[in-house]
Amino acid sequence: MFKKIGAFSLALLFVLTASAAFAQAGKQFLVLPVKYNGPNTYKYLKEGVRMQLEKKLTWPGQYSPVKKDAGDVKFPSSEAQALRLCDQLGVDALVWASVNQMGSSTGVILEAAGRNGNKWRGETQVNINELPLWLESSAENIQGEVYQRPGYGEKKKSLEELTSEQRGDRQAPQNSSIIAGSSEGVTQPKIMTLNPNFRYEGGAQTPGRWRSQTLRFPSYSMVVGDGDGDGENEVFVLGKDYLHAYRYKDGKLEPLAKYDLVSNPSTTYLRLSIIDMDRDGAAELVITSRSYDRPDSSILSFKGGKFTELKTSIREYLATMNTPPTYQPTLVAQSRGRRGPFSDDMYEVTFNGKELVRVAKVPRPPYGTVFSMNYLPTRVRTRSWSSTRCSACACISPTSKASIRARRHSTPRWWALSLTTSSTAWAACRTAAR
């Protein structure tokens, strides 16, 4: 028995030692709470910017974010203060940012300092729609200048100069259902193409897989459906300058037609949806964009194998949603808000061939938009998140960082799953007749 206890003790000691060594292998960085100055409409940026930075500044195996109570920590005003803060907080790098919001214009000051003595500072004034791109670019610069990560910031190198270990985070995904495209001709080391691909079950024991040819243009959205009513699905890809239509034929995507899109710096394409609104077997295509800070949507037909405009310049955001009680795809609309990008009201709409007609108001959870929510059947499993119930509003708030909430209403049973406009928290809204 003593031998068994001794063996167990040695094994436990080995595991603990190995775990400690593994934990010390990587370095840690801390993003201080963001300072925000602006209207409450955009206050979500305070948490959204912090979470975006934590995600983009992570260097797998090298630098990882750490959670600390730093609400009372003041921003360092000098390099020496930054180094002292790194030592006091026990981190290898410190990042802090301030956001000033005026209308749709966002001003950001972002700074970072490392215990290694390296530092970086960036400042910008951009449209709120361009903020994610600026944060991503700044995070790359911080990784290069502060982390000294090869291929980032001013230390960019060609892909051939990097070792396989340094390229490890750019390897193809391990999910067997996803196929990474060819990287031939790609000079920037961080770029990896991912082709639209489809997975078919070739047999009970031998599942098949097919990959399209490389499509050499950036895309915003893709849908699959029968647009011409011939009983065969087409593939529609919303690109930067065109809406492309393809059909699978002879092992590849065959181009069928393309539709010219409005191309200007003020237009941002958001969503491509497909729905058979008149139930004639040929689905219509709905394009939604944001132009000059206003919604701009269009409805197109693909009958006869060519694109035809049914309605353009619709001043509402449009998308499809599976609404109760049938949970069939339904076209929903949401206007621009008076003090924010989205209004508080969302409507189920139909298209009579000339105009959009509002049918019914769609209930939505807080921050729910046509792009960030959908309905689910009443039997929804939330896995194993622990939760606490609030007696005041009957909401369930799990203790995990996922921030899932369920709220009871007085209408028939349904679930709404929503991602807030800040892209930082999920909310699940349940209505149940009591």
C-alpha cells in the first residue's frame, strides 16, 4: 500500500510540476478598462473595444490575456510608470485605450508597453464602421513592436523567412468539414484563403467532400437557393463590386451571371439573404448595406438566369428570420434609429411587387437587431452554465462570461437568440405563457 501511495505521490508531483512549467511557458498581457467619453448609445464600445483587443492581441503559445481587477488602475503617463505597473500587476505587457465618441465619428488613443522595454502608440479619428479594421491593424503593430512577433508591424517578413513553428497559428483548420484554399501567390504571411465549400454524404461509411476552385475576390456573404425556379440550387456570393451567381457543374462552380454593385467608400455591404416571398418556387435575393450612415437595401430576382431589380433604395435594414409559430423564413425590417444605428422597432414585412408592407411588429430582446437575432423552438439547451435568478425581472443570468440571459414575457412560447450590437455579449430571450 505504501508503494502505491508513493507512486501516486510521485505521479501527482510530476503532473503539478509539468502543469506549472506549462503555465510559465507563455507570457501574459492585460488590457486595462477602456476610458469612454460619449453618449450612452455607444457606451457598449467601452467593453467592445477591450474584448476586441484581447482577441486580436493574443499570440497563441506566446502571449495570452489575463483577467485582473484593474478598475482603479490609472493609465500610465510615462514609460517608467508603465514598467512599474507591469511589475505590480504581474504581467509582461500592458495595453490601455481611451475612446471619444461624437455622432458616428470615433476617436481612439491606444497605447501598449512591455516589460521588455518596447512600447507602441496609435491615435485615430474614424467612422465607427471603420473602427474594427483600425483596431485589428493596431493590434498587429503592437504584436510586432511590443511582442517582437515576426511578420507583424514593422517586422513583417516574407512567408519563406518564417519557421514552421512561427507559422503554426496559420495552419489549416483541423475541422474536417473545412478545407483551406491554396496560398500560392500570397505574399503576406498572415493571409489564408478559405474557399466556399460543401460537404455531401457520399455513403454511410465514406462521407464525400468537394471544394470549389479559388475565387479571387473578397466576399461579404453567401447564400444557396433556387433563384431561377428550375428545381436546382444556385450559389450567390456577395463580393466587393458584384453579386455573383454560380452553379455546381462538372466538379466546379460555373459562373452564371453577375450584378453590378454600388462601389464607393461610404457604402458598406452587410448581408445577403434569400427568400421566396411570393411562393412561386423562385427565391428573391435581398441585399442590405449601409450608405452615408443610412440603411440601403435592394430586392432582386434571378428568374431566367439573370438579375432583375425589383426594388432598390429601401431605407431599412432587411434580413430573414425564422419567426414563430411556423419558424419559416420571414423577411424582417428595422429602420435607422434616432440616436443610434438601429431603431427600437422591428417589423415582419412582405413585398407586394412595388412596396414593402409591414405585417406585424416583431418582439426583440435588448440590443436585438435584424442581423443579430433569430428564433428557436422553446426546448433550448443552454449546456452547463450555472445561473442565478433575479426575482425582480425573472431573468436568468449565468455566472459565466458568456452573459446569457433568459427573460419571460406574456406572449406564446418562443425563444429569441441575440448577439448584441457591440458584439461582446449574447442574450437569449424566452417568452412563456404562464
